[in-house]
Amino acid sequence: MLGWGLAAVAGGARAEAPAYPRQQVRIVAPFGAGGSSDLIARLIGRQLQAATGKPFAVENLPGGNGTVGVLAVLNAPADGHTLLLGTTTTLSASPFLLKNPPFDPGRDVSVVCAFGQSAGCLMVPADSPHRSVAALAAHIRANPGQLNSGWFNGSSRIPAALFKQLGGLDFEEVSYKGFSTAMADLRTGRIHFVFLDMVAADAQLRSGAFRALAVTTPKRVPSLPEVPAMNESYEGFETGGFWGFAVRAGTQLPLQRALNQLATAAVQAPEVLATLRDMVVEPMAMDLEQTAAYAEGERVKWGGIIRRAGIEPE
């Protein structure tokens, strides 16, 4: 999607933009260190710091499937200097996963930029006997309730639930507070498989400790041409996420536009583009209005996926 919306961004009234940032900017990453939100927050934050000369400090606030981090942003001043590294979990899926969600992403935050989207993959330990989705599904059917999957955010929970629903499978879904503990348990065999977004999965696969059985895009991805898509086993299986910055609702519109323009420029920096593509992230560039429409569309889409997966709000 890079290039889509660039004319609108470049044509913005830069002369009218306020001085921003005026001080250190806090980027709240609502999941633990080492995961995709942490990696992308630091990547974009470094570029913004280099471009503006002001510190962009990343703070990891995991917990509550991203809720702890979101609430920290909502409790901060609406002055554009506390940013949420928003994810599909926090900005799209949360209202459909909780009976009484403590925030409404459509009301309480404003998504000011979306700078990358990616798929996920189904991963097993490298020494797992299961070398295909079909083999894993067959083993689960032969051993109902005996295998475990791990999840720690919406991007890892929802594909697993969809796999269970579409395959008619019976396995346990184990909740974790963060990425690191889930991966440690996958490595030691306490859980048997996970769905992980490609940003976090890339480094794990490169380590040689894990193996990908499938990706969650409709088609195979160029970086893993030998890995099939889940859609090849279960028609219509498609899940993917996006990352962007959000601010507390009520933040002045000129500040939102200034942040949108800065973040869009940061994503276009050659070193950032190269890193995102190495992470198997498709860069994005949209102006403020396009971003808002995209975020709304993602909420609608993920509501449908969650209903199809049969996940009941908790």
C-alpha cells in the first residue's frame, strides 16, 4: 500500500501545522518486549527522534490483552505527546472480545496513522512431528483436548479460535500475559503450536527453533514461498493485522495532522522501509481522513472474523 494516499499526505497544509513535538514523546507499546508492537514502536520511534531532535521513548505496558497500555494513554493529557502503538488487538478486536470493554476504540482514541500491515503464521517447535496443517489437525482429532495452543493478544487468539471452529477441532487455548513466556513454553513443548504475527515470527523462525506450517494470508507470501496459506486447507481463512499510532480522543486536529505527516515521512525513510519489508510488513501511507476510514473498516472486518471464530465475549 505504500504510495496509496501519498499525494494527499504531501499536499497537506504543512505551513499551518503546529510546532510538534515540543517535548519528549512517550510511545506506549501495550504488549511485552520482543513482540511486534515493541519492535515496530522502537523502529518508528528512532526515526521520529532522528527527524525531530526530540526523544521518542518507548514504554512497554503489557497486560489485559493490551488494555493496560490503552488505559495509560487515555489517562494522559490529550496533547499528542503520549502515543499508543495501536494494533489490530487494541484498535479493532477489543470491543468484540470483552463483555464490558473499558474503552471504545471508535470513541476514546483517534487513529492518526497506519504505517504497516502483516499476516500471521501457524508455528510449531522445530522438532514437532507435525509438518503440515493437515497432519496437525489429524493429530488433534485423534487426541481431543490433549494439545494446547498459546495466545497473548488478539492476533494470536483469534486465528487459533478460527482454526478450531473451521476444523471442528478440540484443543486447549492457553492464555499468556506476554509473547516471551508463550514462546518459551512453545520451545519446551508445554504448548504445541501458536499463531504469531509475521513481525514477531520472523526472528523466531530465523533462530531455527521453530517451524512455520502456514501463513494466514489468502495466498502464500514471497518471503516463505514453501509455506502454504491456511486458506489452502480452510477456505476463507484470512487474518492479518496492522500497526499505527493513536492518541487520546480530543487531541487537537492540527496536532493529529502533524503527527500523521511525521509518521508517514518516517515510514518512507529507506532504512525503515527496508526493515519493515525484512519483517514481512507491507508499509502503508495514508492521510488522516484515510487512516480514520481504514481503522473503521478494520473494526467492522474483525467483528465479522471474531463472530465466525465463535469467540464469546468474556
